Amino acid sequence: MDRANIDVDDLLKVIFALVIVWLLLEVLGIVLNLTFALLDALPMIVAVAIIVLIALRLTDRL
């Protein structure tokens, strides 16, 4: 078998697999970016939670 003798179906399978890997890496990158954005916003979320708890305590709802 010659190196240059590749079936079109095999070549399409390789390209398909590479595109799937590329898309999975893109999705993983988006998930990681969202996770780090949430971690960066964590102090603000904690501050809002504390303000809500204090407001609920002052209005006797807690």
C-alpha cells in the first residue's frame, strides 16, 4: 500500500474526528471561562448575600 493511496472515506473520518476534537476544546474553553468569571464574581455574590441577610433580619423576616 502506497502512502498517498488513502480512501476518501478514511480521509473524511480523520477530518471529522479532528473537527469534533476542536469543538470539544472550544466548549471546554467556554466552560472554563465561565467558571473563572463566577469565581471572580464570588466576593460580590457574598456581599450581596450578606446585605440580603441583614435586610431580612432588620425586617424581622429571618
